[in-house]
Amino acid sequence: MFIQGYYPKNMKKKLLIYLSVVMVFIAMSSFQLLKTSLKITVIDELGNIVEGASVQLYPSEEDYRNEVNAVSEVSYTDKKGQVKFKELDAKVYYVNASKGDKNNIGAGVQTDKLEEGKLNKVNIVIE
């Protein structure tokens, strides 16, 4: 039973803790929890997935053409034909994908601008 203007001792403490927790969550919501990443699926001209294709990502068209300043080392697609690049900037990238005598030159090398804080997905065709 409460008397008007009287609060149990621990109620003020609980309220203070609750407000502190709420403030922490509000502060954390301004930080990006998910990093911008890109999942590339390499397929052939028939739409079949390509396992073991080499994939490199470049930050500019000039770097792509000169094959310099790659965002990372060469990555190879898994059994699902996919490779993932993590912690990227939200921008356009240029993709060089190949396996054997097949590559993506002429079949699309540029991504759309990546959406920040999301897993972006792109299909790359090699022929």
C-alpha cells in the first residue's frame, strides 16, 4: 500500500537503473550494428553456379582496369558459387571474376552503390 508522496526505498533505485538502461540503448542505436558487406554469386551464361571462381573487388574503374589496389586478396567462390566481402564502404565497386577461360568482362563489372549497414547481394555472370 502506497501513501501519497511516499515511495519505497528501492523504487527510486529501480527507476534510476531503468532510465540508465534506456539511455544506453538510445545511445547505442546511433551506432551501426551491422557492417556493410557484399555477397557475390558467380553464375555462368546458363545461370548455373560456378564453384571455385576467383573474385576480386576494386574501389574504382581505373583500379579495376589496371588491376591495382584491390579491396582484398583474391577470394574463391564456395560450392554455392558465393563469396562475401565484409566491412566495406557504402559505394560502387568493380568486380573481376573468372574461372578458366571465362570471365565477366562485357557481362557486368560494376555494382550498384552498396547500402550502408546491409548485406548487399550481386550476381556476376562469367562467359
